[in-house]
Amino acid sequence: MLIATKLLARAERETAKQKLKTLPRMERAGIRLATAFRVVFDTTSEQVDTESGEISPPEVATLTAMWERIEEVVPREELAVAIAALFELAPPIDSDTDAA
């Protein structure tokens, strides 16, 4: 039992170390994607003025215009790198944390 406990503890420590090493890459990738999607939500949704109740139309009407706005804050190449990093580092959506 002592050997099994030591082996499990060592494996857990190694897993924790590996996760800590990936956090900076995950953080950078996540912030790039969050910034891009903020632009998507802000420019493609109707906006409501909370004081007057007036509804303004979306800021962009086309996909091309939306991409232009996104690329003002995060270049498309950086988004591609961020997406690849998240797929590489994150476990699949349907996996459980113990399996990861």
C-alpha cells in the first residue's frame, strides 16, 4: 500500500508540474480568443441604451466587416496559433478530468 501511495503521489505531482508548464500558453491563447469574440459579440448584436431603451442595429452587417474589426485587435494568424494551442493543450470536451 505504501508503494502504491508513493507512486500515485509522484504521478500526481508530475501531472501538476506539467499542467503548470502549459498555463502561460493556455492563458495567452485564451485571451486572444476572448478578445476576438468580444469584438464578434459587440459588433454583431443589437445594442440597447439602458437609459433611453433605444435599440441600435449591429455595428457590422457582413462577415468581411466583422473580420476587419477582429483583425484590428488580433491578427488572424495569431488566432490560428491560439486555436491550435488550445486544441493541443486542453483535454477533449467529452473527457473527464481524471482521464486527462
